[in-house]
Amino acid sequence: MRLALQSAGLGGLNWVFAGRVRPCHLSKALFMPFTSLGLSPALLRAVSARAFLTPTAIQAAAIPAVLQGRDVLASAQTGSGKTAAFALPLLQLLQQAPTEKPRRVRLLVLVPTRELAAQVGEEIRSLGQHLPPALKVAIVFGGVSINPQMMNLRGGADIVVATPGRLLDLTEHNAVVLSGVAALVLDEADRLLDLGFADELSRILALLPTQRQNLFFSATFPPAVQALANQLLREPIHIDAPAEPEGEPDITQRAIAVDPGRRTQLLRHLITHHAWRRVLVFVATKHAAEIVADKLRKARIYAEPFHGELSQGKRTQVLADFKASRVKVVVATDVASRGIDIAQLPVVVNYDLPRSAQTYIHRIGRTGRASASGLAVSFVSADTEAHFRLIEKHQGVSLPLEQVEGFAPLQTAPNVAPSDSDAPSKGGIKGKRPSKKDKLRAAAAAAGDSQGD
Ligand code: AMP
């Protein structure tokens, strides 16, 4: 059912209908202090410098188990505190083992994207900064020159955080040797497989010693992911970070009906009318990211595109400018939907709807972090409404399709091709889904966006 609310703009709308979701689980283990988990003073110092007061649920469960040398199978989302959950105990185990010269890689963390590699690597560095002896963390990913990474690996590294493709390149250049790896972490295992890294993973696994500790983190467990977990893990402890109300993101979802060709105008209107100061806009393609950002800039709204065809340097710059409020709007492909932690991001806009409900969760989960409340707005046209209803159903929410005065849609019939779309729309629509092969190709292309091969 379409429930149209007329309004002079979103500010005048009744918020009663807005749905709330809890996409991530930064749930706390109540009353348990970090000091009870068996971590060394150097690690506790880093934890307190980061202002982590109490362990999250996944940290409380994983840290003691990992310290005992157990394998771990964790169902965890970005935002659950999973990085510290594996980094803290593994840093401690490394610290306790005698250091060798030259350094040998003893901890390998495999991640699906460049951004996640940088983020996870920095977090490990930060948590390990007070350790004696100092441990060297090398971060490697594709899309940038291999030479500085080879130089950095001279003299070895204790910890390597890597995307699979570039790691294999480096092993082929003999820049890194994996025969001394004592612990392996697969982070976002479902996404590693989604992005077509299965072959690379098998080749990397063949280079590792069979005796090692394995930690497996994934947000979802489709059969291929489960099979990989079964292959890797030995009597793992299972952790399912529960959703608890406390500390969870507070995200208000809204849906606005608009014709495809008027989305950029509506976006401009919302940004100026509500004085939104930092907005992440998701579009379906790199081309759309460029076009929408360009149009916003022409309207004097400082916007930048963010997608996989930009150099790594440019992407890092855009994110830094966004965080420093030098850029107000980032128009991104799904490169930015997972793994990136932008604190203080009040608004996310789905200019194009995501293909899947899972991606929707990851997209809107960019807002409402660090105890702030967030707003996720989706633009829905007659053509995409059925798809939006499926996404809603998956969330267990039902949102009214709101209308903003001056932007009431004219198109009503489903499957009417947008006549004057100002950016190509490729949001998935039921009945038009591509084959499995197409999807893998599209995922690889989108990840080309992001993956570090
Ligand atoms: P992650 O799920 O590892 O991506 O972590 C999500 C965010 O939570 C990161 O910004 C972490 O720095 C932060 N974080 C991790 N553990 C805690 C904790 N115990 N208390 C507060 N924040 C945390």
C-alpha cells in the first residue's frame, strides 16, 4: 500500500511512521571489565587510550578463547567490535612467543577490500602500539604500486593484513613467506567469496603450515562460506554476537517517492533545506557517482564521487576530506557500504536502491554509529517500489512512501522506463535479476571498485 504524505519538505513530516533498525551489534558485555579477560598491561593501556570502556559481546567471548589457542567461528558484522576481538588476543600470543630475526609472518589477516585492509591494519597497529617488543604490521592491497609494499616487507613483518590477490603477487615475488604463519584470520569471509576470491584463498591456504590457529568471521553463512569454515576450523568455539538494545545504532529509515529523473534535484533540495552537513549518497554505478557529484558541484554543493576507478590515493583523500568536512557529500558505489567507519555521519541516501537487502543493511549501517542517531533515506520510483518492498520485508519494517512537495512522482505504472533519468539506474528489480554468472562478474567489477587484487 502506498501511503503518501504531503509536506512542505521532510522537516514538516510526521516522524511517527519512520522505521527503526539495528543493523550492527556493538553490544556490550555488561559489567565485564577488559581487565578480567587476561590481557597484558600493554594491551589494556591501548584499549583505555581508545576509550573502550567495556568489551563488546564478541570481544568478551572471543578474547579468552583465542588466548587459549582455540579456533573461532564468529557470526559478526562490521560494528560489532570484531577487529579488536581478534587483534587483542592474537597480539598477546605473538608477544609471548619469542621474536625471530629476520621477522617471519606469524599472523595473517585476509580481508576482501583495500579499505578494510587499511582500517584493520591501522587498528592492529593502534592496539599493539605499547607492546614490547614492537611488532611490525604490513598492510598490503592491490590497486597501488607493488614496489613500496615490497620495500616495506624487506626485513620481514610479524603481521600481514592483506587482500588475497596482492598477497599472492607478493609471494610470487618472494617478498613474503607464509610458512611461519601461526594464526590466520579470515575477516568478512562471505564477502571474500562473493568477490570471487575462492581460488586465491585456496592457493594461499596451500602456502600456510597445517598446524595453526584459525579465526573465521562472517556476517552471513551461505553454504559456500559454511563449507570453507568446515574445511578450515578445528573444533571451533561458535560466537554469535547477539543484538542487544544498549549501544546499538539508532537509525531512522524513510522512503521518498520520486521519479528517477528528478532525484538529483530532490537531493539538492533535501541537502539545502535541511542543512545536512555530511551526506553519503549511494548510487549503482561509477558513472552515476561521477554525474551526480558533478551536478551537485554545479549547484555549489561540494560533492566528490567515490568508486573503484579512482586511484587509491584519490579515494583516501576523498574520505579524509569528508571526515574533515572539506567535502559535504560523497556519492559512492557500494565500495563504501561495508567496512568503512565514518564516525558522525548523520545521513545516508539511497539514490539508487541496492540490489540486496543485505547491502541495504550495510549501506544504512554507515550512519548511526558511535551512539549517534542516523537517518537513512531511500528514493523509490514506481519502477523500484516492488524491489523496495522486498527490502523492507527483509527488515521487518513497513515504511510509508512519503512525498516531498514539488517532487510528487508523475510515473505510476510499474516497469515504466525512466524517460529523463539523470543517471543510469541499475538497482536490482525482481524479475530482472541477472544469472549467477552475471552476478559474480558484476560483483567482481564492483569489487574492482574495491578489491585489492
Ligand atoms: P569493528 O566491528 O571492529 O569494525 O569496530 C567498530 C567500531 O567500534 C570501531 O570504531 C572500533 O574502534 C569501535 N570499538 C571496538 N571495540 C569497542 C569497545 N569495546 N568499546 C567501544 N568501541 C569499540
